[in-house]
Amino acid sequence: MVKQNSWKAWLLASRPKTLTAACMPVASASALAWSDGKFKAD
């Protein structure tokens, strides 16, 4: 068992195994919008 509020608990809660799968659609869509000139970071 992992103690609450420990670094290990935070690391496990971030789900590092699936973090890439969650971020890639956002990153690729942002890259496509930027290359098309429609990306605004406002």
C-alpha cells in the first residue's frame, strides 16, 4: 500500500503508462492547427 500524499502516490496517480496516449491527440491536433496557421495560444 502507498501512503497518501507521498511522491509515489502522485506518480502512480498520473498514470505514466497511459500519459502519452492521452497527450498525443492533443499534441498532434495542435501541430496540425499550427501548420495550417489556425493555432492561437491566447
